[in-house]
Amino acid sequence: MMQALKGVRHLQSSAIKQAVSELSFPVPWGEIKGKVWGPDHGRPVLCLHGWADNCGTFNTLIPLLPKECRYVAVDLSGHGWSSHRPPGVFYNFPGYLLDVRRVIDALQWSKFSIIGHSMGGNIAGMFSSLYPEMVDALVLLDSYGFLPTDPKEMLEVMRQGTDQMIEYEKMTREKTRRVYTYENAVERLLAANPTLSEHSVRILLERGIVEVEGGVAFTRDFRINLKNTSRISFEQALELQSGIQAPVLVVIAEDGFEKLFVKPEHRPFTSAILQAYRDRNHSVVVTVPGDHHIHLNNPEVVAPLVSDFLLTKLLKRTAKQTEKQASVS
């Protein structure tokens, strides 16, 4: 499998040439918005971005992927152009899982693939475990699919998130929404995300800011910065992982998530999760040079891996099934 992944050279002929269009899905508190690439009847692929990003994170990668697929990338609630959650509500994984179900139901997809980056990969991993019959291929971009919390830290983290919400609710709108010039917004995002190139920052700002009186403001909900109070243990992560039936491609960046966010004492957890993927049939873990946003900054590094995986595990398999059915009939 590794040799096949490294040997792909078909990207130019497979590049998507169709126009990109906008999508909007109604939810009880507003809308979830997103973008779509590819033919109307292409193989469905849902793309989920990382924390504090938006669906623009896939702008440079998707045009390099197989044209036979229809890619829908959404702004998760509280991100990009999607509506913020109602007052008093946390942003957590159960809520994002419900968002995915709403989107899938609106699209009327019964079987689809998922590409998830960082937090989006964790949402994708959980969804693939809860609904294994719906997911036929899973791609994790610098994500483990699950990020466990040490039980010794869980109570403290949950308390922090609860206290932060109480403090947030005491703040005025002026304090929670700062106004910037466009260039100041670029500088702010670069400072907060040193793994982003300036070009990538400007891509994310297409959906990441909105014009307001006196300049621009970030569109994301400030509450996404609060501690996530919904946590799972290492044992729960492994149990959830065992429920995934789809083939999995895990692309890990050498200077990515682990170096940025995983404490040294927690790395045995992530190593064990990666090993569990390696031990599965039809799954592979690949490490690539680059940082946490390698798929956006340098998509040509990631695209051959994802393309070969989708072609091998999804498109060619479907073609063989179609040929078999035709021969029987």
C-alpha cells in the first residue's frame, strides 16, 4: 500500500474543473453553510475543518483530488459563515456530531466518505464509530480521530470550561467582538497560527471575517475558545476506534499536531491510537514532512496520498462491484 501511495502521478488528469458553489443547511438556530466541488452524482465526500478554521481550509487540496467525487466542505457551527449556537450553549463534540447528522440528512446521503483535519478528524472518527454503516472511507489529516484526556485531568478541565462559560456570559458584546483592519486581522491570525502561511491565512479570512463599522471582525464565535467540557478517556478512545469499519488513511505531519498540542506524558496515548490503525486491515498511517496545516499550505504533499487512497479503497472497489453486478445480470 505504501508503494502505491508514493507512486501516484495522476493528479493533473484527475483535477476538478467544475465550478465551486455555496450550500446552506437549515438548523434550529440558523444555518450551516459550506461549499461544494464536483459533479452532482459524484461519490459523496464530506470535508470537516479544524478548530477555529473554516471550510476554506480545503480550497487548495480539493482541486487536486479525484474528479469522480462530490466534495462538500462545511463551516462547522460557530465557524466561518455558519450561525453561532444559541446563547448559553457549549461547543463540544456531541454537538458537532449532531451537526454532521443534520447535514447528511439534508444531503440525503446514506453512504459517504469523510476527510477531516485536526478537530474535524476527531469529529469524523467519532461519527465513523457511531455510524459505521454510513462511512465507506475515512481520511484523517494530522488528526488521530480521537484525542483522549487523562482521567486525572478530566475534572479540572471540565471545571475550567464551566467557569469560562460563566465569565463569558458576564462580558459585553464590545468585549467579545474586537474590530480590526484587514491587515491587522491577517497579522492576528498569523500570530495565533504560526503554522499557516500568509497565503493560507488570506484564504481562511475569506470566510473568517466580516465587515463591521470601523473595519472587520472575526466571524467565529468566541465561545469556541472555551475549554471543551466533553472529554473521553484513553480506554474510551480505543473502544470508539474499534467501532470504525471503514478503511482509514491517517496522514501525520512531522511538525504537526503532536508537537504543537500533545503533552510529552500523553504521547503514549496517541502512539497507541496510531498503532491500532496500523494493526487494522485496509488502513494505513503515513508521516509526511510539514506542519499542522500542510494540506492547505502545501497540498501537493498530501494530495497524492488522499487521491490514491480514495481511488483504491473507494472508486476502484465500486467499479469492480458494478462490473460484477453487470456480469451477473
